[in-house]
Amino acid sequence: MKKIALIACNMIRSGNLCPGDAKCLVAMSRKEGEFKRYENEDAHIVGIVDCGGCEGNKNRVVPSMAVLKMHLTALNEQVDAVHLGTCIMKFCKRKDDLLEAVKEKAGVEVIEGTHAYIPPTIFGR
Ligand code: SF4
């Protein structure tokens, strides 16, 4: 069984622009987008941490991952792969720095992206 951690954009999460991390969670349950790679295996999201915010995010995302590991270890869980959210990959100007910091410390596969759902139109049907 694969255990997945997600890293999400602090600004988008705190602004409730992606309420409940719904798109990532739905994509995982349907094994769509970047989660399609798990379609033939059991895979679960075990944690979501945010990037730490635009100021100094590179320095905050790694401690956040360490705290997640601490909590998961206490629950006898682990992380097998980390996905950087589509919110980061599509909209973050600091994504290269974030990716570098996460890849340097994760110790597991780091995947760029989560869901592939386009934002809904405002007035269209
Ligand atoms: S650094 Fe990027 S991912 Fe983090 S809050 Fe800012 S825009 Fe979002």
C-alpha cells in the first residue's frame, strides 16, 4: 500500500480558494491526474502540509514535513511519495525553489502535481 503526502499552496488553502482540498482528495479517490499512477494499487493520502507561505516558504516546508513525519511515526505510518499540489505547480512563482527543497529532504519520490481538474467557469454552464 502506498502512503502519500501532499504539499499545498498556503495562500490558496488559507484563502479557502480550494475548500477542503477537495480536488486533490477527489482525484486521489478516483485515481485521476497524477494519482493515475496508483490505479493498480492501494494508495491513501496520509497528510497534507502547506508550503509555509510566500515569505521564506523554502525554509518552512522542510520543518513542516518533519513534523508530519513525527506524527505519522507515532501512528505507525510512513510516507512513500510526496506530491506537490497542482496549486503550486500551476500558480507558484517559487515552485522551483520549493521543489528543490522538498526533493533534497524528502527521501522518497517527489511528484510534480496532483489533480488535473481545470478551474470551473464563473458564469458558464
Ligand atoms: S510560495 Fe507559492 S505555493 Fe506557497 S503560498 Fe506562495 S504562491 Fe502559494
